[in-house]
Amino acid sequence: MNNALIYITAGALFDTFGDLLMKTWVISNSKIHFAGGMLFYVIGLSFLAYSFTFKNIVVASVMFLIFNVILLSLINWMVYSETLSNKEITALALGLVSIVLFEFN
């Protein structure tokens, strides 16, 4: 695994935790969850920005978003019992294929 992929994955993980804290903030209206979500967003985007030193900005950003959406989909399914349609699952699979194509061009 190359450095860019490590930074992109770490950034997507932090961003995903930020998203989850923001969802909790919306439900509970807790300022702690809002502040925590913002902190995780800043850390996640810092990893993304640093990945630009290794990867093209467009490729890194697309990979970051795909990782983030896949992680959110899995967590929403496990924690909130939100399901995806077959079309949405196919779209996520195509996202994974695009990451493979970006990495092994």
C-alpha cells in the first residue's frame, strides 16, 4: 500500500467519524458532538490535503469520497439498520472498481 492510499484511507476514516458525530449532533443537539464532528472533519481533510503531495488532486479526492461513502454505508447498515437498494450497492461496487483502476493504471 503506497503512502497516498494510507493518507486517503486515514482521512476517510476520520471524515466518516465526523459524519457520525454530526448525525448524533442532529439527533441530540449536543454541542460536544458538533465540536467533535468538526474536529474529525478537519483532521480528515488534513490527511486528504497531505495526500495531494503524492497523488493528483482529482484522483485523491475521488478516492477519498468513495472510501467515505462505502464506510458510511457499512456503518449505517450495522448501527442504524439503514439498507441500500441493489442499484446503490452496484454503484458502491463500481466505486471500488474505480479505485482499483486509479491505483493500477
